[in-house]
Amino acid sequence: MPIEYRHLTKNELDTFIEMRINQLREEGAKEDIDLRPALKAYYLRHLADGIFVSWLAFDGEKIVGTSGMSFVEKPPYFACPSGRIALLSSVFTNPTYRRKGIAKELLNRVVKEAKDYGCGIVQITASDMGVKLYTDFGFVHNENSMQYKL
């Protein structure tokens, strides 16, 4: 059966959240809280207002791949005159479905969403596993990124 690609809806949200949690675990995140309620609130709010979009890959009715894109706006700057930035997240493929082009197709779809939204840049914090996918797609490392935890 060929892989089918569809937008995330409320119907798939619980499965999407579990896949997001599995992705975070696989990347080595430490679980010190139950993140599910916060994720559900975020996705419900921002799926409704268009600030978050997601494409899913299905094998029959089984979700085998996920992607997500959040849109933010900041003052325009030379590298991004629109000030609109897309933050890529939740790119995850079920381990038995990896190396079949699913993540690349999901990436193509969410990047198109970012273009349609008017974003000038797509940013991601890539896992070690994802670096090759993103580099092959055309992403480049930005050595200036820093963060401060509150």
C-alpha cells in the first residue's frame, strides 16, 4: 500500500502527541513532567489559528511519520525582510519506515506551507539523526544561535 500524506486534524492529535513524546525520548530528553497536556493545548490552539501546521504520513490508517511547523514573526532583518520565520519540529518517522523518503516528503510539504505563509527562513534544532536529511535538503548550520533558559 502506498504512503498517503494528509494534514493533522484533531482526530489524530493523541497519536501525534505520543509520537512527539517518542521523538523527544529518542533524542535523549529527560522526562521530569507530563508534557501531554501542554502539547495538546498548544496544538489545539494553534491548529485553529493557523500558527501551527502538520503533515502526517499514513500506511493505511497507521500514522508512520509526522512533521510540524510553527510560524513566528519578529522585526524584519536583512536575512529575513518579512520577519516571518518558520520553526520546524516534530519530524519523526516510525523506525521500521525510515530510509524510504517519508521524512523528505513531509519536509517538502511543511516547507511549502512556510513559503505560502510568507516566511523568509525555516529554523530547526536538528537531532544527530536528522542532520543529514536537513543538510541534503539545503539547510545550513548557523553558528550564532544561543539560548537562555528562564
